[in-house]
Amino acid sequence: MTNIPTDLLRTLVAVVDLRSFTKAAASLGVTQPAVSAQIKRLQFLLGGELFDRSSQGISLTPQGDMVVSYARRLLSINDQIVHLGEAGPRPELVIRVGTPSDFIASMLPNVLARFRERWPDVRFIVRTDFYDSLLRDLRSGEIDLYVGLSMSPPPDARHSWAEEVVWVRGDSSQLDIERPVPLVSHGERSVYHRIAVTALKAVGLEWEDVFTGPSMNSLNGAVAAGLGVMAVTRRRANDVGMLIWDDAPLPKLPDLYSGIYVREGGARAAYEQLADEIAEVITAARPGARKIVGVPEKALKTGSAA
């Protein structure tokens, strides 16, 4: 390790100056869990506790006191460099987007490119992971937007649509329902895997994971080769040319739900505008999209993941 991120040091100083994690979060425009996560990360990087847990309130350990002293000096120099030679700092916006991998190639790049035409100083960091992990990161302020699927209607998404889910197969696929159904998926944490297993269990069918892959391209290849069947949204199956099996001797699959979530704090106006533009693209690409009635279009509130 050769560098300590200055945002972690700025968070530490804010907590110490305001004597409160909650007040520091409000001053920095992030959630309280995000402040706690940044302090934990800083302590991990430094290899020691910065706060004295045996004392009431905000009390520093000897190491913490020294770190805060150095942090103030470093942040002062950092801020002088930022303002050097300028009438004022040029605003730069970094938007961190979390999404399952199958949303990236099919939708996001064009939306982000158009958005940057109007926000020329914006940069994007896109992370791929599963629903549970990304939603936790959204609530802790580690990402700003989440675009993805869930198994139940999301009550706290800014936009949400029902997605029809179908079985797909290869040209030469054969299925013996007396034997376990061969499944292709991203793995047990994937909503596609969960919805397939739940549907098979409900009718008393066994299954086996015959192929677990990291990308939609790998899964498409496995299905096309006849390794097994897969549950996927009709939208995505059509996007990548998968063979939809409408008359499969398998249980009908329930809907999944596309959700666009926005975190609290930060550059909310920009986050919400980007969320709305992503929603417009989904609607334009899928004229028959069923928007969920009764789901409030509001920013994400702090709470446990669905």
C-alpha cells in the first residue's frame, strides 16, 4: 500500500470535528452506514483501531489522534492543489453504477454516452455483481445507482417493471423429466437460478447444475450446445438470440422485476436524471413493458435488502 484515499481521511476528520457519525454523514452528503464503512476501510488499511471503543462518544486512540493530525495537513495541501491557478474548482462528477453483467452490453453504454454529452465532466464506474451485494452497496453509499432484477416487486425503486421469464434451450436439447433437469446459470446467487429452482421445487422436479458461467455469452453458448436449459427474461433471450421454449414440459416461470434504484445523498439530481433516462430506454425498447402499478417512484430509503 502506497496511498490512502483522501475521501477516507476527509470522512475521519468530519467525524472527529462533528463528534458524530450521523452528523458527519449529513455534512458529506452520504448515509451513516457509508461513513461507518469508510472508517472501517481506513482502519483496515492502517492496521489498527482509530477510535477508543472503551470510551463514551467520539474518542480517539493514540494512533487515531496522530492519523487525524496528519490527515488535516494532507487535506489542506490537497485542497490548495485543487484550487491552484483556478478561480474555482471545476466540478467533476463520478457516478458509480452497479448492475448484473447482462445489462451492460445491451443497454447502458449508449445511455451513458448520451448522458455525458450533457454532463461533459462526468465519469462512470460500472460494477457487476449479484442483486444482494449491489443493493447492500447502494444502501451504504458505495454505489450511486443500481439497475437490475429482483424476484419480488421492489417497493423502493425509482422505476420498476415486470419482466416475463421463459425457458430457453438449444436446437438439439432433449429433456427427460424422469431425470434431474440440467440447469445452466450464473450460479446459486443469480436470480435466474433462484427462480428456476423455486419453480422446479414447486412441482416436485429434481435439478442439477450442469454449467455455471460468468457471462451471458458463456451461458448462451452452453445452452446452444445442448448442455442444459436456462431461465431468462424474454427480453434478454431475444437480445442474444436464445431459442425460447414456450411449450417446454417444465413449470411456467413467474415474473422477475427490473428495478432502477437511486441512493440517498450525493449528486441526487444527476443520479435521478440518469435513472430516468435509463428507464426511458427500457420503455422504448419494450413497448409492452408492464410498469408496476402502485410502486412509488422515490429514491431508496435506508433499510434491509429485499
